[in-house]
Amino acid sequence: MLGFSVLPPPPRYPGVGGYGAAGLGGIVPLVETNNTIEKPTGPEWQFLVGEGTYVLREDLALATPPPHPSEAPIVNPNPLATNPKPASSGTKLSLVNLHPKPPPFVYGGAAASSFGGLATLDGANDLRYSTEGGMSSEDGRATSNSDAQGPRVALGSAAPVFGQGNAALTIAVTKDVNKRKKPKNNVTKSNSSFISRVIVHDSLSRRLTDRPSDGIFAFANINRAFQWLDMSSSNKQDYLVKILFTKAHCLCHDVNLATKGASHLDVVMGFSTGEIIWLEPIAQRYTRLNKNGVINNTPVAHVKWLPGSENLFLAAHMDGSLIVYDKEKEDAAFTPEDETLSNGGSDAGDATNGSTPGISMLIRKSVHSKNQKMNPVAAWKLSNQRIHAFSFSPDHRHLAVVSEDGTLRIIDYLKEEMLDLFFSYYGGFSCVAWTPDGKYVLTGGQDDLISIWSMADTALVARCQGHESWVAALAFDPWRCDDRSYRFGSVGEDGRLCLWDFSAVMLHRPQPRRHRSSISSNAGLPERINSYDSDGGSGIAHAVEPRARIPMLPPVMTKVIDKHPLSWLEFTEDAIITSCKNGHIRTWNRPGMGAAVEPKPSDAAS
């Protein structure tokens, strides 16, 4: 009789057979792993531009959290199936510096008016500063680490407050940071099913006390985790606070620059469930808004605090809605009050057509409504396709919005009026940024191009070709912009970082546009343009310009810096910071900074 050895049964792990079991050999890791940091060297970790060589300082890899055990398994034997997946997002950062240094160049004099040339502004002798990356990070991917609420614009009197004149929105400004209202719930003691776990660094108080005053804080998302990092620390891989959510993925976030201080920070986060959290990380308190999607149950693709506002923020939901929330108001089931069109000339069906965008935006609740006891403060519908990003103009008067439907919309959000509608060459737009002086708007998207739009000419003036896949994020470098030229960077799904320089002299004025009322003049153009080009002479919709008529600009530097798709970038005084969908945050030192620039080791032993 032959003897056979019998293998013992495999060990049983919680969650086996559930989420991710196939890809992990049947084992789902349930233990949180730690962030790691590396400092690779070599020529492949640097790139040369006209001003010198940028060198990788460090590669901080955020730990990807395991799926929550309660998540239902996704069972699908067909490997080619295209079942809808929960909305997720690449790692993005919100940066904040409590005591920033302004860039060396100061914008002064007249600023570009929104449409139709230069406007002489009251108090034009006042100086206008570009913020530390603030103008560029409004592509939805991050917040500037600037002290200003956007640029200080030469307006004499500041831009009007959103909702000015509506007594129902009057809010007393709290100058004493210590008396500012905080969220109502303790995040570390929460019994909410929305929050899975909160991990606070043992030496949090000491690290906050000992850190340099001019250091940068970063808030970063990766899947269902949200981390608070100290980028000025020598052991920045040890997060200050880490929050794990049960099933929701954090897709976007922003820090309020109007209320920031050493003892108070207001952070707002948008989730794949449509819910929003207002977090005060120093006090470790939070409030949950749009709970269970009571106002809008679609994911939040982008969120930003309104410039200069202590309480109000704007969220872009994936059903094509823009909604203004107040962090301190309660929620209530939302019923549109008065579905009016901001521009007329179309019916409501046009404004919400899922396949072709409408000329007007549908106002479902106006900021001037007297019913302001509950959220939302205002609600606008632009399309049935998702809004990917939006950006406030440097003068805080206008909003540039880009969508999956391939449109760039310029909106006077103070008046709740859409001013211009531009179309992509192909596919949807994914990111948007204003130049620091407000004269141009840049967009990137699924056509692998970056488009430069002149606000004075209300026209496309150049396209930038250098990416080999979708463009994911744009950011301006305020330290290399002046009154004649601009430097900006872009990252894409191709893992490529591109740097670009352009000036007004490189952009010739486009040929006179064809008369919009002539259908015959649109022969050969996409049908979606023909249907809006004869819009009664309103001049809102602008036809796609053929590639042969628009200058094509090359990058001054292009380099693949990551094997994963990139999702965000930002410029700081001494570096370029990039991140990817797999959680790698890479810091590239500017020329002359070198590898010798290290964070202060004040908390190395913490």
C-alpha cells in the first residue's frame, strides 16, 4: 500500500472569497501597511530644462488601504465584462502653508476683463500677486499653499461677495481664529458607519508644536483613505492623522485659505457616494454633509471653497450639477425651487441634454433665494454628463468649468450667468487653469492636447501637443511667470510630465470667425457645433477651430516620470510635486536646490 502525504487545509482568513480575492491568491490583507519613502538617484531621476536640472528629492509612497471587509464581492466570471465600478480617483494633494513667501513677480496695473479686451480697474496702482501655485491648482487637483485667498487683485474694492444683497446669507466674519465654529462630531470617537477607523500619530501635539512655521501641510487621498501629512518633516511618511472610510472613496478635497491658522484648518472632502465631509483636523472634528445623498446622490468630482468665504464651498457632482454648500447649515431633501435659464433662448431640455450640452445653465436654486435656512445655498445644472473640474478666475468674478461632454464653460458665478461655451477638438475635458493674470484659460483632456483660450478674444489661440494620452492635470509655475511669458506644467495618463513656456507674441490672433447665423459656413464641422452655432446671434457657443488654423506649441521639456498614470502636480518655491494613481508623491527639486536641501529634523525622533 502506497503512503500519501496529505496537505493540511489552507488557513482561513476573514474576507476570503470576497473583494479582491482573485487578485491576491484568495487572501485579502486586513492589516494596514505604512507609507514608505525612497530617495532614488541616477540620471533617470532628473530632467534638464533651460533654467537647469531638476532632481528627484524623494518618492513618498502612500499605503493603499485594503478593501473594507463589509464590501460585497464583485462576482463576474467574464474577464472582458465592463460592469460599472465605484467611482475612484488618483492621489491628489491639497497643500497649505501657514506663512508662505510670495513669488518674486508682482502683477500690477490693468487686468484682463473677462471678455473683450483690457479693463481699467479701480485702484489699478494696487499690486497683484500670483499665489504659490494657487492659480493653477484650481484644475481640481489641489489647493495652493498660499496665504492669500487667490491672488490679491488690483480691484480697489474686492470682488463682490457671492450672494451679496441677500440678507438671508449674511454671515458675521470671525477674525479670532480661536472662536471660529468647529464641526460638531469627534472623528476619533465616531460611531458612524461611514467612518471605519481613525489613526492619530502618538506625538501629534509635539509634532505640530516643533515643526517649522513655514512648512507645508499636505492632505492626500488614496482609495478609501485620507491622510494628513507634514511635508516639512524629515519623517513625512509618518502621517499625522489617517482616516479610513467604510466603503466610500475620497475623490477630491480642499483647504480653506480664508480661515487657516496654526490652531484651525477647515478641510472639505467629496466622496464617491456623493457625501461631503467638513473636517477640522487639528481639533479632530467633522460634520457630514449631503448625508446619504439627500441633496444629490452622485459622486463629487471636484470641490473648492469659494474665494475668501469662510463658510461656502462649491461642489461638482457627476450628474453635471454645480452646488454651493454652507459648511454650517443642515441638509434637507432638495426640491428645485425655480428652474430658470440664465440666458434664455433655449428650453430646459436643451440645458440638460445628456449627449449635447446646452447653451444656458439651468438654475435650480438661486443664491438670491430667500430660503437659505438649509443647504444647498445655490444649485445649477449644466449637463447630464459629469463635470471634471472648475477653476475660479484670479479676480474671483468668473468660473471656468470643464466637462465630459467636451465643453469649456465660462460662467459669471456672481450673477449666475453663462457667458461663453467652447468645444474640445475631440473627447472630454479633464482639467482647467487660469493664467495668473486672468488673460487666458488653459484646458487639457481626452484629445491629448492642451488648449489655450484667450479671454479678450473669446477664442482658441493655441494648442499644445506633447502628451501621448489623456491630460490629467495642469498647474502654473508662479516663480517662472512674468508680465510677458508664462510657464506651466502638465501631467497625463501616459505617466509623462511636460513643461511649457508661452507668451502673447507666440499666439497670433485667429482669423475672423465665420458668421454664426450661416449654416452653410459650418460645412464639415461636427454636427454638435452646427446645432449651436446658429443660436440667434447670442454669441455664447463657439465653433471648433480646425487644427490647421491654430498654432501648435511644443513642450520645453517632456519626460516619463512614472510607470503609473499621473493624476496631479503643483509648483512650490523650491520644487515641483507630482502624484500618480498608485499613491506615489514625488518631489523634484528646482535647479540649484540640489539634494542637499533636506527638511528640518526637529521631529525626527517623534
